[in-house]
Amino acid sequence: MFFKNIKHKDLACFGVTTFVLVVCFTLIAVFSGFEHESQRYKTMMVTVVLVFFFLYLVYEPLRFLVMAIDYATWPDEDQPYKAERGLSKPNHIAYLKVRLRSLRSELLITERHRNEKLNRRYKHIAGDLLLYGSYFVALMVVVVMQEDQCLYYNTNNMQRLFRDNTSVTFGLMEVYFIYQIHYYLRITMVEAFFSPNTYGYEGWWAMEQWQKIGVIRLRQVRPVHSHNGLGEPEWDTTTYSPEWRLPYNRLHYTDKFWRIYEPFRPAQFEITFLNGLLLNFNHWGYLLRYPELAGYIVLLMSTKVNCLKQIEYLKSYSWLNKNTSALFIDFTMYNADMNAFTVITLRVENSQFGVQLPRVHVDTVMMLGSVETRSAFELFVLFVYAILVIQFGRGVFSKIWHDRTALHEAWTAVDLVICMLNIFLLGLTVMRDIETDDLSDMIETNTRGQYLDFQRPLVLHQVLGIVKGFLVAITTLRLWKVLQFAAVFQHFTHTLFYAWRAVASLGVIILVLLMGIGIALAVPNGNNAEVFHHIIQAVITCLWYSVGFSGGIKPTDFFHGGRILGIMLYLVLVFLLAILLMNVFASVIYDYFNETGRDLKEQTGVKQITFWEFLRIEYVDVCTRWFRCTQKKYHRRGRTVAQNVEWTLSLQEEEMLNKQPKPRISDAERHADYLRRGERMFKLMAILNVQVEMLERLVLGDENGNLPTPPASDSDPDDMPEMYRKRRTVELGQL
């Protein structure tokens, strides 16, 4: 409306001036060296983001609070009427333009578009679709952008390097007896990390890009009693002398920094809220659960000679014996090229059979994400996501503020959960950055002989991933609610609503049979087949096999309890579960889909507009203004208008002859179509009349559209012919 009232001359001057200014500033910036550094540019972008946050989160709420206090304190006064800006001077031309716009709208808006309740519903859906759709897309971009898929290859390579044998190192999977742990520590954890590389200095033999941060920590957990049966043991915390002897004697080198001959001492963790919250978890072993905040600890030294002396000392005084339940080897590595950390936990579990059960656990994460390390595109995406989160929160709280009953709606609770998860996500990100920065400062200031525990930022990073997963899931669920205007989503939702009892009952039956068959297979085959060695894994194997995935499962795994019993269980699993019950499950879902499909077809028999038809009419002005290139234009093709009309009619007749006969329609539908066509013809006739009158006033009238008054005639009006007298009466009436 603003641009319509600006004269073309002023608009042209404005465009030329803007173009000249942009070209001049661009040339100055390119040729005069006016260029910001990348860090300064990012700092400016972050400042702009903070200004926007202050505007949305602080200034605007305060402004509305002051306005609310003002409106509540002072009485309302009737403001004098002021004409709206941008309205043209009322005259005949302006009236005809408004009339023409109104007639064109009436031509588009048919009887089906006048269902006000349906229009309000579609309007609400359009707003929710824009809000939730843009937020969902931004969330997907943020999640995908922050996840580096290349980290998988590093994790896989690290597991192979520490698990398998190489030409230089000793694999953890080859540690079968407890005395072999010393060889593994000496060869793989000392020799491989302190061997000279191609550049002449000591580093890791496998990958020079990875550097070990701090020293390696050895932590073992020991039960109080050697024979604990099947229950959870009580972990020992007593301080022992060498060779695990009692009583403990304080030695002369205890208070000195020289810790080469320092024995395993009870772990001393600082009792804080974050330690209790983040590190109070258990490592799930093959046989037992081992706490993180327990056990005995010894730290290796930062030089090769001292590390070898320590390992020899631990071996000589039997600091690893049969009472050691599990040994953990913890250390952290960093790659400056990838800006990634690798937190490695190697566990050797001492079983009751005397054989070691090893496990390699590797986590590769990117925990350093400051402004300097992020790209401009990533900062821009985070800025857009933050703005959308603020808009989302404003929309939710505005709905609750104006309608308190919305709190009792389930979808409002879902919206509040999304807001809380975003706040929780921000808090976790800040905590992780603080923890990582503190450890980075320790790397700069402390010596190389200290162990740096990256478990706390690692746990925060893992919790961040879990929160992101829940956020994506609940946002998808909320977007599913918005997309209920589509017939496909309505069909699926109605099917789930009607079929949940039958599906749940059949699912319980299948689950019971799976558990029974899994237990029946685990009992005779668990000692010999890996896929059945645990009851839960046996149930999962049965489910996996019943749905058609047979990879990694051999028929011989069923026959360890006897060939006849194995064949019987195999037939029950294949035919009863995989073929019969799964097909019954699919048939039940199919029947309900057909039933709900018939119900939806009966409901759609009522003539009403679709959501896309509503959008086409609601935003026709936007489409006309911004997508002019997509509008159809008239092409003469060297013919006149009459020839083009005749040619188009002939094409339509040919299409009607070639088409198959349409199904017969009812008399009511035929009558409704006849009325609609007649109404459109009258609207088109009215539009043509208004356009002709507007053309007449623009050509023959003045600037206000007033037609000239005909000159007075000396003849008697009674002497005029009847035809001219009627025409003159009509013209005077229009004036």
C-alpha cells in the first residue's frame, strides 16, 4: 500500500540513489582494504545476536509491562478519528478501483469458501504450520550440522588399534590371563606412545595427529570378599601396603612428588553436586556392575623410563592379582586438526573362571565449540534457530496468556515441554563449554604428569545428544498434529485411534510367545551359541529372525540341545510366529485401514474446500505480487482474439471426444454446478462493466474521474427522440 502511493518519479530516484550508494560502498570496501578479520566479524555477529536477544527478551516485555500499567491506571479516552495513511483521495476512480477489487474477490470466493468456522480452523493451521514447520526445519539443520559423520571412522579405528594385534602393539582381545595385562601396558600403552615418529620426537606410533592429554590412569575395583556368589559385591576401600598386606604402614616417600613406586591408593573424588550428578554411574560389565566413583587408582608417569619402572613395580608386588575384579585403563586424546577429543576406557574383567574378559570403549566427540572455531554459516544457523525458539516461546505463552483454558490441553503441554527442553539444552551446552574450558586451562598451566578427567564433559555431551533426540521426537509429534489437515495423516491417525486395542492385544500375544520361545532357546543353547547366551538377547534374536533378518544366525545354533528339540523350536519360531502371527498382525492393521478409509470417504462427501484451496484464496495477493513470473500471459501466436477463442474451443471439443465418458452425477450436483456457472457469468459481466466505466472516466474525465457536463441545447427536450432522451437520462443519473 505504501509503494502504491509513491510516484514513479520518486521511486525511480530512490532506486538510483540506493544503487549508487551500494556500488560506491562495495568498491570502497574491495579496493581500499576495508576488511574485517574473521574473528572480529564473528564478534560483530554475536553482538548483533545479543542485541536481538535483549530486544526480544528484555526490552519488549518491559515495554508491554509499562503499557499494561498505563492502560490499567489511567481511564480510557476516545481517540479522535484519523484517516489511515496511504489511502488515496476519494473520487470516482478510487471508488471504481475498490469496486473492481471487491468483484474480483467475489469471483474467487465461491459458496464453499464461506464456511467461517472452517476458514478460522485453516487460518490457525496455516499459522501453526509456518511456526512449527520453520522451527522443525531449523532444528533438523542444527542437529545435522553439529553431528560430524566422520567421527565414526575414528571411533572404529581406535577400537581396532587397541583391541586387535598389530605389528607394533599387543591387542587387548589377546589378554587371556591376568599376568598378560603387564605386557599390554608396557607394549601398547607405553612403547607405542613414546616411540620416535617420523619427525624425531616422541608420539603415538599409529597417528601423529592424535596427542595424549595428561597421563594414563589405572583404576581397579576389588570386592571385600573373594567369593561373592551371584549377588552384588561390597567394594573394598581399605588402604593397603605393597602386595595388599595389612596393616598399612606409612612409607617415607609418601609425601614426595616422586610417585614411581606409589601403590594403588583408594580413589579420592571431590564430593560436589556435579560429581554426584554426572559421575555417579556404573559400568555394565559382562558379569557385574562397576561404579565409576570407587576403586583404587595409580597414575602413570609422563616419561617412558618412569612408566616402565612403574609397570615393573606393579608386577613385582602383585598389585594385580586374582582378587582384582576389573581393571580400567582411562586416558584422553586430542586432535587439533579435527578439533575432536577421544575418551578411551579399556576394561579387563577378571571372571570367576580365571580368564579375562576385555572390552574397548571409545567416545569421539567435538566439545570445543567457541565463536572462533565455528564457521559463519554455523553461527548464522544458530542465530536463526535462536530467533525461531524465541518466536515459538512467545507464541505459546501468548496463547496461554489470552486463554487460560489452553493449559488443560494436551498439545499445550507438549509446547511447554519443547520450550523447557530448549532451555535445558542451552544450560547443558553452557555447562559443557565451562567444563571443557576449565580442562583446557589446566592443560595450559599444569604439568604433563597429571590426569585430566574428561568424563564430566563427556557425560554432558551424551546427555546433550539424548535431549536433542527427545526434542526432535516431540517436535515431530507436534508437527504431526499440525499436519492433520491432510487426508493421509487423518487416515493414519484415525486408524491408530480405532485399532489400538486390537493392536495392543495382538502385540502382547506376540511378545509373550517371543519371550517363551526365547527362553526355550536360551536354556539348551545359551552355553554354546552367542545369539542365545542371554535371555534378553535370545528374545531379541527371535524377534529379529521372525521379521525376516537372518544375518548372523545359523541353523546349527538351534541344535545344541538336541536336533529334534531344535527342529521343533525352529518350526514354532518360523511358522507360528514369523508367518502366522505376523501376517495376522498385518491383516488386522489392513482391515482397520480399510474401515477408516470408508469412514473418511463418507465424511469427505460433504462439499468443502481443502487446505490448499484456502491458501490459494487467502494469499492470492501475495502470490500475485511476488510470483508474477508464474502467471499465465496471453500469447497471440499471429492470430486475432476471435481466432484464438475458436482454436481453443476446437481443442476442447477434441479433448472431450477423446476422453472417456465421465461418471454420471446427480441432479443436485448438476443444478449446483449450473448455479455456480451462472453466478460466475454475472460476476464477470459486472467486472467488465466496471472496467469499461473506469476506462471511460480515465479517457474522457478529469484527474478525479468526473465526466464533462454536456453543453446546454436550445432545443426543447420534448422534441428529442425517445432513444436519445433515455441515454441522456442515464448519463445524468450516473453523474
